[in-house]
Amino acid sequence: MEEFALIFGYIYQYLDNIGFLILAASGLIIIFGMMGVINMAHGELMMIGAYITAFTYYAGVPAPIAILLAGVGAGIAGIILERLVIRFFYKQLLSSLVVTWGLSLMFSQGFLLIFGPSILNIPTPFGNFPIDEQTFGIYRLVLFGISMAMIAGVWAVFTFTRFGTHARATMEDPEMADALGVNTRHVYALTFGLGSALGGIAGGMFALTATISPFFGINYTPLAFITVVVGGGANVITGLLASVLALAGSQTLVNNLVNVYVGYLGMMGTALIILLVLPRGISEYLERRKIRTERASGRE
């Protein structure tokens, strides 16, 4: 039983780290892959989702509905930001990084002025279950399950819907897509709104495990940013999954060999090594390899 608890503990930590990184980075990588924008205000959109979840929860709304409302609120905020600011910085990585960093500061300081430095908490649901002498939180497994459902939902949207077809065409060649009648401005606005909504949902879910304050997003933006850069923008789903599996694996390994703080350093080191070998991200390498394989099969 003790060995089983030890093995399960490793698996539990790995799944927890995977779920955390996917939830934190999924909205950000969609915006990066589709629009070429590094949104440093992504954490603040998560903060908006966290506050909406807290306020609606304490107003009597059930937690699942409060989290969905957080996604709606953050999505609307994202569309407004895209219309007013972001649309002027498509495919401009450095400019978009600086501008969205400024938006990040404005949001955090604005929430500090409005709500003050007070900290909100929402109780974590579902409780724990024991294995041998260890206990494990059920909600962490719920986070992992929802992160997988989120990835599947995003894949289905971009694969089977009319919007997904237009979005992929806009990602490949916006000028040609516009010439063929695709409303690329509409696609960009909805894409940024979708990425923001996913960030809001993630913030709402993390609100049940962490304290909520005007600086809530600071805890998530760096890790989401690293995950996105390692994954690359050539294929958002493949890149995100590959990046998360690699980074979560290294973090889990080092966590158990040393401690949690060194585990974060191990994850950063893994990201550095991957980017030294694959400077444009994992998905770019996988896409090039796929093309080479298809060409080789065609010659045969």
C-alpha cells in the first residue's frame, strides 16, 4: 500500500501540474498562435475571472455557474480590449508585449484602487481522499479533467466549426482570407475574446484554490508565458500539449528529488534547453517534421 501511495503521489502531482499549466496557458497560446500577440495582461484577465467568481459565489450563485460567468465577463473584457487597443499590434511581438504589459499594470493598479488590497477566499470543494498516510485533494483532479475537456473543446471549435475554418485561414494568410470574403477583423475579435474567456474560466477555477487580490495574475502570467513560448505558435493544440507534458514532467521530477522551489527552477531550465534546441518552439519543429514526412511519402 505504501508503494502504491508513492506511485500515485507522483502521478497525482504530474496530472496536477499538467492541469495547472493548460488552464493558465490555453487562452494565451490561442491569442499568440492566431494573432501573433503576446498578451502580458492575460493574468489580469484571469484576475477579472477570479473576482467575478468570488462576487457571484458570495451573492449565492453556485460555483460552476460563477466560473462560467467569469469566462463570459473576461471574454467581453477581451473583446473590448481587442477593439480599442490590441488590433493595432497584430504580428508585432515586441510592441504587443510592451502595450499589454502596460495594460496589465493599469488593471492591477485599477483593481487596487477600486477594491483595495483586501484578499478574498472561496472554499475549495469536494474535500480529500486518503491513500495510506497521504491525502489528496479531489478538486485537483477535477482541474485536470476540465483542462482536458477545455483542450478537446478548443480543438473541436477550430476543427469542425465555420468560425474555426475562418480562423485557421486567417492564421495562415490573413490577406488571402480577407480577399476571399472572410471578415478577419471579426475573426480576430472573437479569437481574442475566446482566449480571454478561457483565461477568465481558468482564473475562476484557480480562485477556489488561491487567495484573490489585485495582484492575482502575477502568479500565473510568467508560467503561462513560458509554456506558450516553448510550445510555439505553429499549431496551438500540439504545441500546448507538448510544452505542458515536458515542463510538467520536469517540474514533477525535480519536486520529488529536491523540493517545490527547485522544481520551478528545473522547469525553467527545461524551457531554456528546449528553446536553445528549438528556438521557434516545439510545434514549429513538429509541423516541419510532418511536412517532410508527407513529402517523403509522396515521393514513394
